[in-house]
Amino acid sequence: MNISKIAAVAVIAITTASYAQAADDPAKLNDLQIAHVAYTADNIDIRYAHLALAKSKNPEIHKFARTMIRDHNAVNDQALALLEENHTFPGPYVFRVVVRPDDVAGIVSAVTAGAGEQARFLRTEERPSRKGTYVALHVHMELPHAEAVLDVYEVVGQLDGVLATL
């Protein structure tokens, strides 16, 4: 099963606030979104597999958990490879999110922190909606590696003020 099929299954299985709009039509996901959805879903499955190893004494559960960890790590490697094919690292990257106006500063802080100490903040761009109910926020960063992109999207996807990621 290739990464696109795995990601499509992940989109159907897991809908997050950050992909609420795209989840209605998985065909509209771009390569980065597919990689992010697969990466996030795989990390959740890997955590639960480790939990199963810690809690269960059943050898069949342990065998299944080890298989989950191995397979999902392999898919994460493919997601990172896809990201690295489309971007040069270290290099600039723009995080595009739609947020509530009152949450802009917190989101910028979360993106900066999520990118890690080796990343460098460059600038932000804000475009408020006509009614002022949301802001299209672009956070420009210099990132050391592809993992930083996925780490940031994982953090951003859990924030209350984020209405969508693009």
C-alpha cells in the first residue's frame, strides 16, 4: 500500500480541527497535508502500541504492537521523504494557518517553539477576513530539517485557536 492510500485511510479514520475542511474531500489534500495526516495518525498509533506493550501480558498483543510500531515508523519515514523531495532543508518554510484574531500571538509562539531551537523565526503576514472573524496567518521560518515541519503541524493541530491549516 503506497503512502497516498495510507494517508487517505488516515483522513477517513482521523479528522482533526486542522483538516476539517479538507477531510470533507480528501482529494483536495496537497502532498504536505497527506504527509502530515499520515505522520500524525502514525504517531498516535505508535503511542498506543507502546501503551499496549506496557500494559498487556498477552504475547499476541505484543506481537501486534511491535508490528504496528515497525510499520507506522516505516510510513513516517516515507512521509518525511515526500516532504524532503518537495523542499530543501535547511531552508525557508511558510506555515499557513487560519486563526481567530485574538489567538495570533499564541499561534506564532507555538509555531516558533514547535520548530525547535535550531529553527529561526523570519516574519509573519496577517490577512484578516472581511468581517474580522478570522485571520489568514503565514509564519515564515528557517527550518533545519523536514521533521521540524511535521513537529510544528502536530503542535498546531492541537491548538484551540487554529481553525484550519493550509
